[in-house]
Amino acid sequence: MKQLFVLDDKKRTSPIKVLLNVLLVCILLVAVFWLSLSAINVTFDFSFLGNFQVRIWQGFLMTVFLSLASLILSLIVGVLSAVGQNSKILFFRYLCNIYVGFIRGTPLIMQIYLFFYIVGTAWGIENRFIAGVIILSVFEGAYIAEIIRGSLLSIDDSQLEAAKAVGFTKMQTTRYVILPQLVARTLPALTGQFASIIKDSSLLSMIAVIELTQTMREISATTFKLFECYLFLGILYLCLTLPISFISKRLEGAFNYEN
């Protein structure tokens, strides 16, 4: 019986062990949640959601589109910033360092207000979707830059010297030595960063971008079903982030050449 609850380091954990322990964890969490609801006499009624299914679907799609657009743009920003941090031109190096330090050191909600109401107004960016994508991309790009920069620094100099010794040009060294290792070391982390983009997009409701969080906020204001709306909101976000987290872990295992 004890073996059902103890991790065996010599071989992979059997599906029965995994299923049993996950089931026990779920039972514990449900029991704690149910007891908490009973203590404050709260009951849930989700029947009203059917009346708002079109609005919820539109908000869901908006979150997906925001996240995908921000992922692409933040990758571009992150790569350029990582390259700039290693640039020999001091202006670009300090520009990228200050950008990454400022973005990583300040909360996203402050950046949303700063960029939308000051920078966005000054440059005439009135479309809230475009503004939201830019804000998210600038924010996430700083974190992606650090992921890429850390991966670049982890490549041993001896490999670059070996590439030079066999006559590789800089382009060949980048293509055959740096890029394969960079992809292997950054792809799992970048996949996990996509889940962060999805969750961070909820803060764009602060500037009235009608994504999933703003949609559920409006529905809760109409129906006064605060607990039901935000619990369902959490479930919808889990539907987006859990598959990405699963893919991230699979990629970590696939690219873990050391083991």
C-alpha cells in the first residue's frame, strides 16, 4: 500500500499511481472548496451563462487573438532586445538594458496606463486592440529577451572556437552551432511564456478591451452573479493555459539531452 504513494526513482511512475494520487488531490481540493462554500452559505447557479454564450465566445476569441498577435510581436521585440544587449554599440546596449530593466521592474498595470493614456494618446493610437497588443508585446518582450540572452550566454565559448577551428564562417556558426542549441534551450521557456501572455491579457480590461475578463466583468455587473462569473472565467483561462503548460513540459523533456 505504501508503494502507491512513494515515488520510485528507478523507473517511471505507473499510470495507476499517478491516477490514484491525482484523484486524492482533487478530492482534497473539492472538499476544502465545498466546506468553504458551506461555511458562508453560498450556492452556485450557472444557468444564466446560456443567455450570454455569444458574448462569452466573442470575449474568448478576443483573448486568443490578442495573445497570438502579442506572442508574434513580443518574439520580435525579445530577439531584437537580446541582440541589442550584446551589441558592441553602447547606445543600443544601454537602450536595451534600460528597456528590459524598466519593464521587468514595474507592474504591468502601471505600464498599461502609462502607454495607453500618455504614449498612445500622443501618437494617436486609438484602436484598443492594437494598443493592447503593443502593450502586451512590449511587456512580454522584455522577459523573452532575458530568456534568449540567458540561453546565448549558456553556450560554451569552446564550441564557438571549435567551429572557427574547422573553418566555419560566422553565418555557418550561427546556423549550425548557435541556433540549434538556442532553439532547444529557449523553446520550452517560450512556450511557458505564451501562457503568461494569455493570463496577462486579462489586465487589458483596465482600458476597456473587450476580452474575456472584461466580458465576464460586464456580465457579472448585469446578473450580480459575481462568484459564478469569475469561477467560470478561471475555468476558461485554464482551458487555454493547461494545454500550453502540458506542451511546455513535453518540450522540456524532449530537449533534455543531458538525461
